[in-house]
Amino acid sequence: MPDFTVGVEEEFFLVDADTGELRPQSAAVLDATPTRPGDQVEPELRQSQIETGTGVCTDLDDVRSEISRLRTSLAAGAARTGARLMASGTHPFAHWGADPGVTPKAAYRRLERDYRQLTREQLICGCHVHVCVTDPEMAIQIMNRARLWLPVLVALSGNSPYWLGVDTDYSSYRRELFERWPTAGMPESFAAREDYDALVRDLVATEAIDQPARLYWDLRPSARYDTLEFRATDVLATVDEAVTIAGIVRALVETCHGEVTAGRAAKTPRPELLRAALWRAARYGLTDRLIDVHEPGIRPVTDVVQDLLDLIEPVLVERGEWAEVVSTCQRLLQEGNGAQRQRQAFEQRGRPEDVVDMLVEATIA
């Protein structure tokens, strides 16, 4: 793969077409879903979840085509079994116990054996964006720089305000649930690739992880591909938002690549500040101020988002993607992210089922 190609993995819920409750029947939906050779459409950890992955994309038109096609195909398969496809970081009202258990795969059974209650409550859906970086050393240096912008991605993508039928007052409660895992969270800075590789060896040797893929960081070198994998965001409510997050991430990687090549030093804020910035982004999303980790302080969300857009503008302009990305970001700032729209749907009649209906319709709109 050439550098800066992009791929997107999305996790979805299956819900009952009539009640909106979880439908733990991923195997039946997969059997009913029309696919093409090479499509990545797979079961996820829980039986009420399914994951898709695009092919390798060179531009945002490719990303949009792949995401739309996969969402539409999977929704059609779900419909054939009396289910619907829903893009949300958490289910608006279902209890995790409504899903009887993990998908019967060896890797998932091991997670259940090792992590017990964490695995039982792991009923969340995210979006992972992969950007190809073929040089392993360069990937680490890009990661050192790109990680500082993860809070902005979390704020834009928040789409999980409800948990067990309760409004958590978070934009992305999914993040708080996932942060409980011992290998989740923000990666720290690494001087070189050999330091990262040494850490992975130590974690495997101490049985903290059984394989590199168990590093559940918000940003990591992929264990499967020559990519940097951005894992911080909820699954996006709409195709437009998913495409835009992919565009921002790819442009950020390319911009950071340029900074490394130019010999610009990476900033290394204290990990406590970065954790605080991520928490605030998950808590408030786009409804309040965000922490600026570059010049430590708290600033209006519009300003911090604009800082990121200003940084990546040259890459987006050169690729002809500036107008599309800016348009979606402006709409999110004006109309709200997925979490805000979920609350708006609930406020209309006070029915959580209406939130499910809204999400289902948005998923393939």
C-alpha cells in the first residue's frame, strides 16, 4: 500500500425492527448480507454487534462509496432477519445482559475468561481509521505528534450519551467504558520504534497482553497492517461524519509526516494534561470549551476545532477535500454531534425508542 491510503472500520449494533431492543443474531445477519469477494464484514465481540471494514481507499470519494455500500448491504441483511442496523457508541436503553455473551470465537472467549465483567459490559461501538505509513520509525514519530489532536476528534465524533437507559451527561460515554481496560487510553511519546517494540515485548512477556493487537490505545501502529490506527472515536452516526473523520485523520497523518521530515520537534505535554483533555472532550463534546494542550488553557470549542483545520488545511486543499471537511465540521458545530442529536430525538416525545429510530435512519442516510 502507498503511504496515506486510508481504510475505515466501523462497529454497529443490531436492534429489533419493532422494539429497538438488541438482537444478538450476528451470525444470521452475516449469512443474509450480500457481500463482494474481499469484503470485511465480520462478527464483533458481542453477538448483537457486527464490524465492517472498507478496502484500501485513495481519496474521500472512495471512502464514501465503500462506507455507504457496506452500511447499505449490512442493513439489507439485517432487514431479512427482522433486525435493523444502528450506528451509536452505546445502545440508548438496552442492558448489556440482553446480549447473552461473546461471539463464540477463541479470541473473544479468552477476553471473557481474562477480563470477566469488563468483557460482559463491553457493549460499545467505535470507528477505527487506518492510514498507511510504511516506514515503522516514521509511524512512531507521527504518532507522537498526532496524539495531541485526539481530544478534538473525540469531541467531533461523540455519539454515546446514554447507558442502560440513563442520560450520562457525557457526549461519549463509550470512551469512559473503554478507559477501564488496562491497555486502553492515550499512548505516551516514544523516542524511537525500538522503544515501542521493547514495550510490546515486555507486555507480552509479563502476560499483560497476549498479542500486540491487545494494545487498545486510542492511537497505535496496527498489528495487522502497515498503518497507524486511530481508535478514539465513537462509530459515527452518519456517512458524512464518518467520511469527514477519515479525511481529517488522513490529512493529520500527512501533515505530521511533513513535520517529521522538516525536523520539527514534537511537543510532549504531560500525560495528565492529555488525559484531562480527552476526558473533557468525552464529557462535553461540542457543547462547552475544550482544553488546548499545545498552549495549555481552556478555549472555545470552535477555536480549538479551527486550530486543527488550520493545521491540516494545506493537505486538504491539495487533495481537493477542504470544502467537504469544513462543511461537515461547520454543520456539527451548528447542529450538534451525534450525542446532541440523540438527546434532541429523546426530548421530542421522551421515548428512547425514538432515539433508536433516529439512529437507524441516519445510519444509511
